[in-house]
Amino acid sequence: MPDNDLSFASIHELSPRIRSGELSPVELTQASLDRIERLEPQLNAFLEVFSESALAQAREAEAEIANGNYRGPLHGITIALKDLIDVEGTVTTGGSTILKDNMATSDATVTRLLKDAGAIIIGKAALVEFAMGATGVNPHYGPSHNPWNLERICCGSSMGSASAVAGGLAVGALGSDTGGSIRMPASVTGIAGLKPTYGRISREGVLDLSWSCDHVGPMTRTVADCAHMMNVLAGYDPADPASSEQPVPDFTSGLQQGFKGLRVGVPKEFFFEGVDPEIESAIRAGIDLMEREGASVSEVSMPWVALGRTINIALLGSEAGALHRELVQERGHELSPAIRARLESAIVMPASGYIDAQRARRKFIEQMDEAMSELDVLITPSVPIQTPTIAECTPPPGSPDAPGGAALTQFTGVFDTTGQPSLSLNCGFTKDGMPIGMMINGRAFDEVSVLRAGAAFERAAGLLEKRPPIS
């Protein structure tokens, strides 16, 4: 099979072929590496590529499978890790030159789990400095480019993970989401990105930004692939104080159930206010499709919901400021101007503001739980605007920031405040050929319903065969 076809196949498609011996993990890994060599200069998706170790892992996987030791659907699958996730013996930069010598002495829990499942760790994906930004522009290492249009951003701090998956450089990736940085990049690059429930996946060995809002989650070509990765990654980790002891389901269990009987809510307020008309049209068409496929659709009044993003900003800023206070004082001149300005602003935020935000958060979560008590999922746009260009998101000389991406986190941040599971997947394209993301949001620890709805939508919409023009 040509490497182009291998690179755009899903975990769900590849894993049976690898298990049967029809496809070698070495062949798949080499296809990913060949595509990285060819396209990385255009995409800038990676900060480091592990060519030698990836091929060594692939050869080991090939031998294990040949000897009957198949570990599961991720065995032999190439995975990119956002470069705030530790891989033993490699540098974790967090997208900052300040950490250019930050050698990891052990694997993050998620890295270990992926390795134990036989996944091939192919490299470290690019990100915004310290994961603190929505546009995917990093002055130190450059922006990651969108495979659908190289002049446009990949959005969010997990921009390299999205670029790698959407461009066919890796079969899957891990990103992190504090204000939307799994779901925003997934939205603008046409892939699936799942922010699990807070505490569902361990963050041990992952650089912090905001301890009460940080999530780690999968970014893949299909919703089913997110489910396969969740089956490996989810579970209690005593090394992470925020890790949940909630029972872990089989995340693939609902993938074939379809929409019949699924209770779908559509917010009346906030999420469709000021949204780009093409985006709103695509989301509304997607909701209509769900209803035709058997979902029970109802409108939900949420007059309080806009406060969610405001709370998210206050929590994120306060916690990031506390985390990086000494770094700003001692090495602030080495930070990019935008990140330094945000952190300096956060550091002087009064403690009373943080306390007020935490109190407001508790009430907000109660309101969301009540609003969704008779629903399985809530449908919203992922981002309200069309994908900006890199130029629009690059600060002009003398300015610390650019206005191009100011609205990007408007909707995603709501569900970082609540911590509930939230999935972005492709639901159509603009007239300019750019992907449009739909967000499917579920109740706490009910990723199964979210993934069920996403998989059912993918089948009904028939959008997965469309590929970005980059080759």
C-alpha cells in the first residue's frame, strides 16, 4: 500500500492488519518517517523526531506480534506526543528555549501506558510556549502550519499534534487542553480531539499550566481512534493527586449504537451568538442529521453559560501566574513577549479574584449538571470564527500580542471550567475548503455517550474520506 494511504488510515483500520501480519509496524513507521521527512519543512509539526528509536520500537513490535504477543489496537501504531509530556532520555521543552536542556529522567504515565500498549513514539510535537496560547504561534520555534491551507494556523497550544495527525505524519497524537487546546486544533484541522473528564487521564510527568483546568487527551483521525487510545490511557494514577478512581469503561462499547434513543441538547444562549454564518449553518445541519438518524433533539436554556469562559480565564491565569512566578522574575527576558505579558498580568491578580472564580465555578458546575440531567450530550460549535491566517495571529513588531485569535477559546473554555468530557470532530467545510468543528459535550465520566454520538455522526456525515491537499 502506498505510504500516502497508510498515513491516512485510522487505528481502527490499521490494527487488524498489523495483528494479522498483513502490515508490518516497520512498514507503517517508515511510511510516517518518510512523510515527516518530505512534509515537515512545510508543516513544522515537530520539535524532535525519534527516527532511530521509533524504528527500533517498530522492529520489536513486529517480532512480538510474529511470536503471538499482540498487545492490542495500539501495537505498532505511530503516536506523536505534545512536547510537554516526558519521554525518558529526551528533552521536554514545553515550547520554550528556557527548557532546552530539560532532560526527562523518566516517562510520563501516559508515555509509559502507550509504550506498554506497543505504540511507537515517533516524536515530540510543537506547541505554544508553556502551552499558554490559543493561536498556535510560537516565536521561538515558529508556527505549525495547517495541512488544509499552509497560510492558516493550527490553533491552540497543541498545534503540532493536530498538524501531525491531519497531515498524515502520525496516526495519532496526544495533546493537552486547559482552555481548548485539544478541541480547537482538532476543529480547524478536521480531526477528532477528545478532552476527557478532568482526572480521567493522569498528568504525572506532564508540564503544568493550570492544575485545576489541565487535561491530557487523544487527537486522531476518527472518533473510534480516540476510543481506542482512551482504553489505554484512562485510569487511576496514585502519582497524580487529581487522578480519579471512577470505574473505567470500555470506551469503544457505544461506537456502533447509533443515534436512536440518544438525548441531544442544543443551547439557546451564547453558543450561537455572533458565530460565523458558515459555521452556524454546518452545526445546525449536523444537528438536523442527528435528528434524522434517530436522536431526540431539544433546546436547552442556559442564560448563565457565558460565565464559564470568564471563570476559566481567571482560574487559568491565577494558577499559571503562581506556577511561573519565579521563572518570570529570574528569566522573564527569555520568554516570548506575549507569554511574558500574560504571566506578568496573572502574577498581580489578587487572591480574592481566584477565590471568587473557584466559588463561581462550583455554582456553574451545579447549573451545568442540572441543565444536562435529562440529556446525554450537548451540541455546540467548537470555535466561533473561521480559521485565521498565521499572519493575522503574529504580533506586529513592538507589540506583545495579535488580535487574530482572540475569539477562538470562547466556547471550549466553558468545558474546562466544568471538567466534563468534550469532543471536537469535523462536521463540514467552509467555502474556502477549511474544516468546521462540532463540539459534542457529555456529562462527567460519560465519555462513552460522547464517543457514541461522534462515531454515529461520522458514519452518517460521510466526511472522513476527504483529505487535505498537502502531499
